[in-house]
Amino acid sequence: MIDLRRDTTTLPDDRMRARAFQAVLGDSVYGEDPAQTELEELAAQILGKEAAIYLPSGTMGNLTAVLVHTRRGGEVILEENAHIRTSETGGAAAVAGLMLRTVHGPGGVPAPEEIEAVIRSENIHYPRTSLVCLESTHYRYGGIVPSLEAMESVRILADRRGIPIHLDGARIWNAAVALSVAPEKIAGYADSVMASLSKGLGAPVGSVLAGREDFISEARRYRKMLGGGMRQTGWLCACGVEALQPGRMEQIRRDHRNARLLAEGLLHRLAQIPDIVLDLKQVQTNFVLLHVGDRYGNAREVVDRFARRGVLATAAGAGTIRFVTCSVVEEEEITAAVETIGEVFEE
Ligand SMILES: *Cc1c(COP(=O)(O)O)cnc(C)c1O
């Protein structure tokens, strides 16, 4: 099977496992686990923030950030297809008691005018605009990377209106590689940032949330409240430390090259097949979106046909198929997948 479904299928390699088993453990809830402390300090440094905390998931990281930045009944402005709205079980509403106000941002980040148009004025009838959330890379739009200019223009607006920004940077590593900048450059446009260790970087569990010292001490309380105060996390955090070693970015670069190879291969192989659209401009990181016409059935049916021939992908919408590259796929498998997919469309 060639698995192009997700980048959460990555497994810890031998180096990571060795570091995990050598980790000195302690009770993290009391700040006594050296590996967790090391990971949190390293993450803060890499993300250019005063402090960071380790959490069991990105979903908990985003929810924790949202809880710290807001009060119940407030309103959060975010891009309409943001992961926080579409894929985090409604936690911002159910747990944090917030209203979500969505704006469209096909480039991943909404234009400042669009955001400004929905910022609430002071009026007893209105919820207060409490937070703007951004996302990089943008998941639903195929891992596209919002430009630094777009992020900066939202930062300028947020400063002018006194509204904090949280960045869902689950794949900030991919964004940094794509833009050839350090992750802290991207995180610098936000007050807080969540980043995943368990996707392309290959750690088995966890995410980090970084921000100012006072923000993080509040976040520590909410992490505990949400059940994220784990004890001997050292085994997991040692994997996180290994995931953040500079050499690991090479894997992210390889993933991007493989996605590009897949996209170009498919464009070439499927050139004579009608009703198929692949936009190379979307292929900026480790995702490839393939849009297939009705004549092939819905995306789920097409994905099932791929799977019967040994290529796994995800149905990401009625006519959209998503391929994601990560360390579980090698370059030779990309070439083989292209051929298999070509055969399926010729059936
Ligand atoms: C995966 C992901 C998350 C959530 O991370 P989990 O660890 O799966 O909870 C949040 N935002 C984006 C953009 C993601 O891709």
C-alpha cells in the first residue's frame, strides 16, 4: 500500500525511540519532568516566544489558546474554512462559549478589510470581538501558505483595533520551509501559536503552544482543566525534542519535493483524461488536491478504486481528492502511485 492519506501516519524512527528511552522522567504537572521542560524551552526559542507548553494534541492547543485570549460570549473572527471551525468538534463554542464569525480568505488569510468589516463596535447588543485566528499552512485549501505580507496586514489591523491574534500553526514547519524563513518569522505576526510535533516532524504525540510568559501561565491552568496535565511525559517530550532538531526540516523539504513530483507526474500522466483539474499553484507544501468530474462518481468512489489498486488517498469533498506526503512515502512510491492512478482513470 502506498499511503498518501495524511501526515499523521508518521512513526518515530530509531533515533527518536532511542532518545525517548533514555529520557529522565518526572512528574510534569509539578514541572519536574526534565524532557518536558527542555521541549518547552526549545519550542519557545524556535517559535520566538517567551514561553511554551506541551499539550497532547493540536486541538487542545488551539482550544487552550482561545480560552486564554477570550471570555465567554465573545466573538472570534476566523477564515471560514479554518480547522478551528471545521474540525475541532465545535470546542470554541461548546467549551469556550464563543461565537465564531467567519470571513472568506481564499489565499488562507482573509484581507484586513474583510476582517475589519466584521469587527464589532461597542454596543450593548453586540458580542465583543475578542480574537482573530489565522492558520498556516491552511489545511482545507490544500496546505497553501499565506504570504507574510497578508499576515502582516492583519497584524497591523489587529494592533490598531487592540485585538490579539492566535495562529493555528499545526504545519508552521511546512510554511517556514515553503517561504524559506525561520518559523519565528511567521509566528511573529501572532500573539500565540500552536504547532504540531506529531505530523510531518514524526513525533508520536503532541503539540506545543507558545506565547508571552503571562499567556502561557494562564494556558497551563486551562491545559490542566481540559485534562492535558499528564505526568511522566518525558518519553513523549524527548520525541518532541528530537522532532525539533534542525536536521528534521530536511524531511519536510523532502515531503514538499514528493508532493511536487506527484502533482507534476499526475498532470503529465492524466493529460489526456477529461474532467480532471489539478492546480499546480495550490501545491505549495505537502498536499496535492485533485478535482474530478461527476462522470467518475464522487471522490469517495474514486478513492476506493485507488485503494483497490494499492494507493490510499482521502476524499476531501464531493469531487476533491487529497494526497498528502510525509516520511512514510518514498520517491519511488510516488512514481508508482502516479502510474496506478493513471490506470484507474483509464479503466
Ligand atoms: C491537525 C491539525 C490540528 C489539530 O491537531 P490534532 O493534534 O490532530 O488535534 C489543528 N489545526 C490544523 C490546521 C491541523 O492540521
